[in-house]
Amino acid sequence: MAPRLNSLTSFALIRQPCRQIATQPIATNPRSYAKAKLAEIDAVDPFSPALVDSFSRRHDYLRISLTERCNLRCFYCMPSEGVELSPDGKILTNEEVIRLATIFVKSGVTKIRLTGGEPTVRKGVDDIISSLNELRRLGLKSIAITSNGLALHRRLPKLIENGLSHLNLSLDTLDPFKFELITRRRGHEAVLKALDTALHSSLQSVKLNVVVVKDLNDSEIFDFVEMTKDSRLSVRFIEFMPFTGNKWNKKKMVPSSELLDRLFVRYPALQRAPDELNDTARSWKIPGYQGSFGFISSMSDHFCSSCNRLRITADGQIKVCLFDAKEVSLRDEMRKGATDDELLQIIGRAVFNKQEKHAGMEDIDVVTNRPMILIGGHTRTWTPVAPNKRKPIWPPFFHEPTRPTCALAALHTASSLTHLDKEGRAAMVDVGDKPPTKRTATAVGRIYIPASAYELVTATYPVEHNEPEPSEEQRAKAKARRKGDALTVAQLAAIMGAKKTSDIIPLCHPLSLSHVSVALTPKIREEEVGARRHCIVCRATVSTVGSTGVEMEALTAVSIGLLTVWDMLKAVAGREMEISGIVVSHKSGGRSGNFEREHQ
């Protein structure tokens, strides 16, 4: 009887080419022999230790967020008050994305998924996919994208031509009304069109992601499963997960086990389908159906032990776990001149410190972790924290983000000015990815004038008299009158100024204004007891439908209007006038939301 082989010897024999079994003796120590054979294989197909954590998990799957911007506003992804986006200069460039991707692929990553925000709103996404396709010679096997599908159906053929092989489409409901409720936008028909285009394409895999929320869309699971009957679609039901600002509540989450029980009642012949290695979904099939469906149970039954995923955010931070707030900036290190080897060392330290598993659903960090849109599921994006709350403690290995609180979400410290590029040179902000929306801004300011000038502005013009020698004051008033109605001229000048803002301010975008309203109102202000000051208040409201706000146009209108008043009255009160208090008093529209200044 042939001697029985232990498991290590058997493994070694399987891994060894058959012709070598007959010619090479098995090492006396089977463990040493197995290690030697594995070393041979790794020499051909190396996997960097930098992508192996302290629990021996190999990370060969990289998700790269291309943008924090999105053309939908799904409530489970984005807080209702919106998020403060990183300045464009903080977002990874195409070259930086490809450089990081190359480092990861050389180290063992075989699958890259592009996410957002919504990745299709990123300029140059076609070129990024094309450049990633060139990494297949280094071992990259899969190029995937996760999209909401809103603008995908026309672009998908080109993306596939450039190398896209896998698509995950997000669609949480088959009801157009619920779609608007969930996404806060229209576009249901466009997403279905993108799905149809994808299913009739050459993509290797098409998956449909459905976030299930109790009493909102959980009744639709049967409709989604029926979509797998005649198409090679894989539907994945995802448990509602907690992130900053999405008002997660355990009562809103439907455990995957509950959904499966419901489906077994309808489809008693359900069968387990084979899962891909390290797949997050537990897959099932109905006999006779072409497609499959599965469950991503991040909350009720996490899959941390087999996690092989790493994430790069749009602003260049590496996240080793979706639910871990800790991050380290690869962008900053690249821009400081770090070599590829130095970047790999930084990556290795982050990966090695990855926890064995994330916290339970009751203990997930939704205070310091990003909203989902800023992770790419879009320095950490600033989240308002009440003054009486403790500042989160960050481990010393990770860089603490430093972005200040600001009233209009547009004021930054010198280190994050939006009108500077990454080299610190002046640059116009790229607003091409922003969807056009209605935007309105109101600015207000005043010019203080002496009582004599105030009287001239507000009084009707007196009848000419026959004094042979008018006084100096009379001559000044006559000169002022010859210029015309001061407030009417100032109003017209303010309107013209608003329309000429981009000609005056170098980095302002030229906008097509839909409305400009300017009012100049004489007022007497009670500054203190017994003290009165005369002034003209200028208020300008400007509106547009565009990709950027009109605060600058409103401020320019007020400034020009008040300067015109000065010019009209300088013969009477040139040394005594004072312009002050020019501020934005109101704005609406845009990602930063509405704003109202009090006491104006």
C-alpha cells in the first residue's frame, strides 16, 4: 500500500508540474518544500507585504473615488444640509490617480473599481479608464465602475471600448415617485436606460445595487428578483448603513436574513449560488433564472474576516475600512515629492494597522467618519461640531484634517484657497462638473453722507432764483444737480456693474444673469442716543441659472452703486462721505445651501 501523504505534501504535489513529480524527490521536510514552491510562484506573480495586514488578509481590490460631486442627493449617502466639498486643488489629478493605481497594481492589486460621488461627472474619466487598461500588462484583471446611471447610457460604449469590464449600477426602487423621494432628483427613466444598455453590452458583469430601507422599498424585493429571470443581472440587496448625517436608525434597517426568509416563502426552490472569492455578497439563484441575487450584510453579518478592499478617497486619503474614520494622505506625500517606494511604505503602515473587524452596528462611528458620498462607496471633509462637544482624538499615525468652520462654506484658510492651484498659483475654479441650478444672492451696503447732501438727494429740485452771486454751497448743489438724479444714475451703474463683474474680478466666471434688482434708499440711522447719521443704503439682488453662485455679482453691484453716489455727491460732501458695511446678506441655491445674515 502506498504511504499516505500529509496535507502539506499533497498541496506541494498539486502545485508542482506533473513532469517534475517523477524527476524531483520530495523534500524530507514537507513544510520547507511547500514554502519553497510558494516562493517560486510568488517570484512569478509577486504580492507585496505592504498589502497584507496583521491578520494575514491580502488586499488585491482597490476602490478609487474620482470625485466628491454627484448629480443625485440620495438621503442615505448625503446629509440633507449637503456637504462641504474639497477645493479642486485638493482633488487627485488624473496623473496622481494613475500613479497610485500603478503602485497598487505592481504590489498585487488585480481589481480596481472607480467610484465617487458619481464618477461619470469627473472630467476625463474616459482617459483614466484607458490609462488603467494599460496596467493589465502588470497584472490588473478587472476595471469596474459604480454609477448611479443618470448620465451613463450614452457614455457606456466608449467606457467599455477604453477597457471597462464590470459595472455596478445603483437603483433603489422601480417606482419613479420613490426614486425622487430617495434621490431628491428626477432621472429614474435615465437609470433604466443605462441598465438596458449595460445588459446588451459586452461587459463581463452587470450588478444592481439596492439599498433596502424598512417601509420604504423593502416591499420591492420580489420585483427586483424577477429582473434576474431573463437577464444575466446580479441584484445585490444592501443593508442600510450608518454614515455622518444620514439619520441612520436600527429600526430602518432590514437584516438580510429577514429578506431571505421572505424570498423563501415566494421561491421555495432557492439555491445558494457560488460566490466569488472575497465577494461581499452572499449569492442565491432561482432555478431557471439567468441571473442571481445576493445580500451585502455589512451590519448584521459583517464579512471582515475575508475583506480584501482598500479605498482611496477623491482627495487622496487611504481608508483601510469603510467604517473607520482614520485616514492618511497619500496626496500630500506625493506633492511633497515622495518616491513610489516611500508611498508604498506609507500604504503598508496603514494596511498593517487595519483592525480585525469594524464595530458592531450599535457602535459605528458616525461622528468623525465621512458621509458616504465623500468616501466613495465622496484631510477629512469638515463636519460641523457643536462647541461643547469634544474634539475627536486621532491616532498619531494619521494626519488630522484641518478645515475651518465658515458661514458661507466658501471661506478658507490660506492653505485651502479655492483660487490657487496645487503649486500655489492663481487659477480659476473649475465648475464644469457642477449641474446648473438656480442661484440667488443679495448684498447690502451703505454710504454715510452729511445732512446737506442728504437734503440734496431727497428734496425736489427748487425753482431757480435770481441771486446775482450764489453762495459756495449753492454752486456745489447746482453742480451736483447737473449730473442728474443721483440715485437713478447709481442704480443703473450698479446693474451694469453686476453684469461686468467677470471683467473686473480676474478669476470670476462670466455668468448669464437672469435678473438684477438694485434699490438705493435714503435713511437716517440712530447711531446712539441723540446722534443721527444720514446714509444711502444700496441693496442688490442677482439671480442666475448656472454652475456657480452670484455673490460676487451682488457685491460688485452694491460697490459700484455706492461709488456712483460718491461721485455724484463729491462736489458737496467729498471729504465727509464714508462707505461701509458691504456684505452678502442672503444666498440660495448651490451645494453649500441657503444663507441668511441677520440684522441687515
